[in-house]
Amino acid sequence: MLKMEHIAKVFRTDTVATHALRDFSLHVKAGEFVSVTGPSGAGKTTFLNIAGLLEPFDGGSYQLDGISVHGLSDSQRSKLRNEKIGFIFQGFNLIPDLNIFDNVDVPLRYRGFGRAERKRRIEDALAKVGLSARAKHLPSQLSGGQQQRAAIARALAGEPAFLLADEPTGNLDTTMARQVMELLEQINSQGTTIVMVTHDPELARRAQRNIQIVDGEVADLTLRQAV
Amino acid sequence: MFAYYMHLAWRSVKRTPVISSLMILTLAVGVAVSMTMVTLQHVMSNNGLAEQNNRIYALQLNSASTGPASSTNTLKNGLPYLLSYRTAMALLDSNIPEHQIAMHRWAAAVSLQDNRVKPSKEVIRVTTKDFFALFGVPFIYGKVWDKQADYDAQYQVVLDRPTNERLFNGENSVGRSIQLNGKPYQIVGIVEEFAPQPSVQDLSQGAFGGNAGIYLPFGLHRALSMMPYGTMSCSITGDNIQFPTDPVEQYNFILQNRCFWLQYWAELPTAQSKTAFVDYVTGYYEEQRKNDFFEREFKYALSTPSEWLELNGVVSNDTRVMTWMALTFLVVCIINSIALLLAKLLRQSSEAGVRRALGASRSAIFSQNLLESGLIGILGGVLGIGFSQLGLGFVRMLVSRDEAQVVYSDAYTIAITVLLALLASMLAGCYPAWRISKTSPAQSLKSQ
Amino acid sequence: MFEFGPILRTLWRNKTGALLIIVQAALTLGIVSNAAYVVHDRQQLIERPTGIDEQNLFTLRIAQLSNPKSNYQDVIRDLDEIRRLPGVVDASFGNTSPLSNSGSSSDMTNEENPDKPVSVLTDLFSTDSHGLNTLGLKLVSGRFFNDTDIGFSGSVFGNGADLSGIVLTRTLADALFGKDVDVLGKQLMGSTVIGVVEPAMVSYVAQDYATGVAFIANFVANDSLTYIVRCEPGQLSQLMVKVPKLLQKLDPNRIVRNVRPVTEFKQRSYRRHISMVKMLTVTMILVISVTGLGIVGLTLLWGNQRRRQIGIRRALGASRLAVMRYFLTENLLITAIGVVLGVILSLALNQLMVQHYQMSALPLSYILFSMLAVLLLGLLAALVPAWRSSLVSPALATRSV
């Protein structure tokens, strides 16, 4: 599904060059649930941005679902991102002016689906996360857990093969966090590959596999069995 | 997708109604002010004789005396803008120009014998017969007076269509007569109205003062002791010049001396004819210099209608300064809108980041934001076209009545306005949209 | 304590926005200083005293239907009848309407020193014995004309032979013979100077045209013969109806036309300047409004953008005043940079205007004044948005967005 080989990423300012990732290699198979942990500044976010095609990388190769990302134009990468990847953020990143229905609608619009198709997918996605009744609410009218579920619905609506989650439970209390986690596991069990960045070892352990990033490199590849 | 972007743009405009209307208003005012001035400049520089531009020329000669010549009115090129009667008569003898005319403005009380219409004082053009051929004024009825009427007093007259309509209800009035200052004149022809604005043929009485609806033959001067209804400046120096006391002699004295009051146009369609005419003029000048009628060195100017407009300063420096001020003001308005839009759109950069993460390409973000700024720009432009009509109304209140009649936008200035409005909105729209599409999505997602 | 350092660094990070405002402030200064100067310059020109009682004067012209020339006896009869009307101070004729910017002008030459003749372009105004009182001129020395002085030269190109005397304005006398020289009895263009009146504009208002006025008692019967009527204050409008009626009654076989107050001629003569003043004033108001409102809007947007930052500052102990001060300082800094650039721009604009459009050079005082005005504008415009930003609660800092 995801195949990164010797990825390097350097941030340069006028005086300093910071190696955020160096010789970073990772394979994620289809249907896997991988958690990524590591200390602050280790390169977790950079990994996520590169995996999500939000940022270019300086060296190495990256294949997403068999497609080599290197050398793709912005619109090709955007299309790939739109079709293959769903994003879940710590801060939910719902668009505050759009109601839940319209928020879920956003990626579908860029996908170019027709009106009926979009409506069906939005309703399905909202039903999946149990927010059908809240479709017309604005994000600010929902609790944190509900907002994150709405964000997950938005990520799922395009039926991506690959879900990238960045501290999905970071802003949530324990009960809510558990609910969201269960939802992700449920999604994974239906075949969607998930890569989740977290600093919570408890959560990390619930994934099938945990990867530690230290100083921009994969520190440990411990294969774990599913619970 | 366009409908979706439009929907988003409209939503965004509505979300910040005050800032959005401020931007729209700013652009509108900028477009309106500059368009008002551009229109004013455009109508003032309108060349009604553009078609004859490479054929006909206004003539100036360096004919002022060498004495203190402050009273001789000159144009920017330093030459008097009018000719004397003596010079005009000599030049009319030339057969080089295809057509040539000497003329001036006059005025008289116009009435009919049967008193059907209210008597009125009217502006009259006294000219040699080529006027209509040279300026391309077609005859509706009758024809122009005979050549002889340019030299001897023949009480004949040509009316233009509006005058004929007022006096004779537009009938064929050739053969009938009108009274000028109580004296009957026989109508020999009716012509189409000839009233270019500005009146290029004669700019000596302001930009619009040279048009007339009644034409008299040039041969009437001595019979009527005609003085121009306009400018006459005399430049007479030398010892022993005695101004005659007898009225007839007095008038003769004016005709034969350095009194400048006539406009002179020559039709010279080819380069050869132009050269030949200049030779002729040079010859005449040098000959007259020998007998001291001309005192200065030979200088002349032949100006095409458009050069003539420029030379007479019809578009005043004030108008030009105002136009530059207005255009500078437009730049201020555009910059103002760019700054506001930029601030507004950058506030939405986190939303742009989310959209990028959800699969929007850079060009999609650019299009979406361009549509928003373009919407504001176009609203501003459209409103600006409306406002520029108010601006023109304001200008009409300030300028003279003649000028006010022409200070309207035409197809040309409206096209310019639309272009200007589009340009303003594009300038105001493109940069902010480009800026926001350039911001890295990773960056704006992190800053949440 | 002003935080120039942090402010500058923040601005540098947001340099496009700041740069735009700087350019806008500079252009605003360029427009305002140049426009204000031209407006003031023109206004002074328009408000120059004319030396005649323009408020209470009106003029008219007569067109005879049968004969283009007016008869002197008829004119004398008309004027006598007009003077008899209640509310009329005096009436006279002239060769043109006062302040109409058209008339008769001629070079007057003082030939006392034949080697160095002094020539001055003069407004040559023909009138009769009532001219002095009708125009409201003040006699300085000598006398004005009496009824027997009148001459009948066929045109205004009289060579003085049949003119009994000539009256000069002091301005003209000064220009021809020297400052405050007694000119009574001097010879000018073949006639004798019999009187001097205080400086006045009669035919022309154009600044650079005629230097002064020479009055001659001369009746020229032509198209431009003009009746001038001076009214008692407040009587003008009703006399402008009564007088034409009276004239029409005296002789119906003529057209009484161009009945107009002299102030209208003055307005028309200055029209170019008046419209310039009005157009520039409107432009100034608009540019100040646009820039002012632009700064208001921008400060509001920047304030909103930085609500969280403000909240943190507040939580860290910044007072409301400190927050306001931060925003005002930021604004002042931007406008100040703009204004400094604007000075260069103003001078450049002015230089172009001087070079190409015969405008005069911009005095420093206008630049200084406009600099202050634009700075003040920036400060005032930022005041309300800055105040609004200062209202942000410190609690905002602890809230997640």
C-alpha cells in the first residue's frame, strides 16, 4: 500500500539545515493498522506530511498503492490524495463556516461526483459514525468527540484505501478517545489501511504494528499481533 | 465546480459584509473617478475632422511685427493663430490647394420678412466658397455661391439643416430670403449640419465656439464693414502711421494692415501639393518682407486637424493634471483592495490547508479564491460604471454649457471603463489568490 | 514602553500587507499635498479683489433689428430712463461686460524716454461719465470723464486724436511710469492722463493677461456695446426683469439680450479654476476616505487574525492600553514609512506637473502639512480597531481554537 524507501527531508533556512527525515524506509501493507510514535521533533509530522502528499521530499522513493509519487505534478498529487487518502487531524480541522454535511461534502466536490452520488456518500459516511442527526449542525455546535467523528466521516466519504490519522484522540477525553479508537478499528476491520501518529503508548499498542521514529529514522520494527 | 466556487465566494463575501462592501466601494470609486476624467479628456480631444486628417491643414505665419508684440495672440508654437485679410487674399490667389478657405466668425440679428419666427442673434460663418468642399459638408438643396461672391458683395446665404428647419420647417427654401440685421439675403443652398465638437475648424473662440448654422460669402466685408465676432488683434508699429478718420478708409486700413482675425485652411492631398504650397507661401512671405509688411524671419506652420487641436490646447493642462491625479487615485484604490483582500484571504489560509489535505489542487484553491476576489472586483467595476455616470453629471455641472453637451460616455469610454474595471479587479484579485494558493498546506494545518 | 523591535519583526513577516499600506500612504500624500496646493493656489486667484462692485452689477446688450449700429442718442435716452428706476444706483455703457474676459486690449507705450519705451498690455475700456460710479471705482487723483469728453471713434483703434483724456488704474500707472509717480497730465498714446483710479479688474480677470485698465470716453457703436447697471444691494434680481421691459417699451424694434449679473461673468471667466478646485477637493476627500477606511479595515482584519496572540499577551499581563498602544504604534510606523516615501513621491509628481503642465512648484509647507494630515489619518483610522482588539479577553489564551 505504502512503500517508502530511503526518504530524506531537509528543512533549510539561510544558516541551518535540519534533517527531519534521513534514510527513512517503511512498508505498510494493505489492510494494516500501523501506529507511529516517537519523541517530539523526531519527524513524525514530517513523515505524515510526506505520506499524505502535503510536502515534497528530497530523496528516496515513495510509492502509494503502486504509484510512484515522485515527479507528479501538484494536480496529480492532489488527485491522488483526494482519491486514496483520508486525513484525520488532532484539531479536527473542520471548516467552521460549513455545516457537517457540507464539510463531508468538500472532498467529494473535488472528486467530481454528481449531486446524487455525493448525497448518498455523505449520508452513508455520517451514518457510519453515528452523526446522521447532526448533518445540519455547525462544527461549533458539536462536542469534541462528535467533531472528530464528523472529521472521520469526511475522511471516509471518498472511500479512501488509506487513512492518515494525526493524534486523532489528542484533544479528547478518555471516553471520547475510546469511542474514536473503536471507530478506527472498525474501519480498519473493513479493509482500510490506517497509519496513525500518536505519542500515547496505550493507543500505539492497539495497532497491529508500531513504528518508532527517532531522529528521522525508523528505530524499531516490531511486528505485533492483532489484539 | 464553477458553481461550487461561486457558492463559496458568495458565502465568504457574506461572512464579512463590511470589509467586502468596503472593497467593492473602493474599487467602484476608483474606477468611477478615473473614468470620469478619461471621458472628459476623450471628448475634449475628439477630432471631428479625423477623416480629413491627412488632407487639410491650418496655416499659420510668423506675421507679427517686431515691436512689443504682447497683444498678438500666439499659440504654443509662437506663431499668431490668425491671419490678416491682406495675407489671406494673396494666398487665395494660389491655385495649388485643391480647396482653400479664409473665414471668420460673425454675428447678426436674424429675422424673416413676414416675422413668422422670433428674431434672434445668431452666430454666422463668413467664408470663401470652398468651405463645404474642404470640410466635406454635403448640400441638401441648391449649391454654394459663385466664386465672384467671394470678392464682390452679393447678398447670398447658405443655411444648415437645423436652421432651415427652424426658419422654414425644413422645406426647400432655396430662392427665398432671410434678413440679417434687417437686410435681405437670398438663400442659395441648404447644407447638412457641420458642428464638430470641439469645433476644430475654428478654435479661436473656445473649444466649442466655432460652429455656426449660417454661412455668408467672403465678398461682403467692405460693403458691411464686417468686424469679426471674436478676436482681432492688431500689431501696428512704425512712425507716421495715421489711423484714418473716415469710416471707409478706417476699414480699409484694418484690411490692409497687420490685423489678425482670419482662419485659413488648405486642402493639400499630396506631398507634392504640400511642398508646392509651402513654396508659394515662402515666395509671398519673402516678397512682402521686402516691403516691410512682414518684419520677422519666415516661419510657418501647417497643422492637420489633430495637430491643430493639440496646438490650441483644447485639452487643458488642468484636465491632464486631473486625469493623472484620478489615475493615481485608482492605483490607491487598487492597492487598498489588494491589501484588504490579502488580509481577508490569508485569514482563510487554514481553510485552504484543510481543502488541500482533502484533495484540492493548488489551482483549485487559486480558482476558488480568484473567483472570490474576482467577484468583488467585478461588482466594484460594475458599480464603478454606474458611479462614473454620477461623476460625469458632476463634471457637467462644472463645465460650460457647450462642453456639458458632449461630456457623455460613448462606446469607447464605456469599453475602457469595463476594461479598467476588469483590470482593477484582476490586479486586486490575482495576487491574493496566488499568495494563498502558494502557502504550504502542511504549514497552515500545523498552525491550527 | 514602545515595542518597536517586535513590531518591526512582526511586520517583516507580513511584509506584503505592510508594503501595500506604505505605498498607499505614500500615494495618498502625493495626491493630497499636490491637490491641496493647487486648490489653495486657485482659490487665492479666484478671490482676488476686483475693485468693482461686482455683487450689484448686471449687464445687457442690445441688438437692433434694422441697423446693427446703436445710435448714441438712443443709448443716452435708454441710460437716463434706467437711472430713473428706483433701486438703480447708476447706469453706463461699456465696450464689454465687466469680468467677462473678453474686451479690447492694446499695448500702451510710455515714450517719455524714446530710447527705452515702456510697453504694457492694457485693458482698454470705453465708457462714459457714469462709468466711475457705475462700476464702483474709487478715484485716487485727477478726475473721471464728464459728458462733453465723449468721442466717437469708429472703432476702438482710436489714435487718441479725438479723445479728450484717459484715466488709468494705479496698477497701470505704476507699470508704465513707475511706482506712485504722479501721472496726471502725462501723454499716453496721443492723449492726456486726466485721472487715476484705484486698482481694478474690468474686462479681464485672467491673471497673466492685461496688467491694468485704461478708461477712455469713447462711444463705439458695435455688437459688443454693453449696458452696465449698478443696483442698490438686494435690488439686482428684480431690476434684471424691470430694465429689459423698460428698454423694450422704449423701442420695441430690437432684441434685449444677454441680461446677466456680472458675478455670472466672473464665474464663467474663472470656470476652469472653479472646476479644478471642486474636482480636486472631491478627489482629496475620496482619497482620504479610501485610505482611512482601508486602514480601518486592515487593522480590524489584522486584529482578528491575532486575537489569540492578543489573548496571550493579555494573559501575560499586558493592559488594554498596552494592546492599543501596540496596534497604534504599528500603524504609526507603517504610515510614517509611507509618508517619508510620500514626500519623495509628492516632489516627483510636482516636478512632472511643473515640467509638463505649467504648474508651480510645491512649497515645503504643503508637504509638511500633508505629512501631518496623513499621519493623523492613519492614527485616527487605527484608533477604533485598536480599541476593539484591546477588548479581547485574556481567557482566550487558554481556550483552544
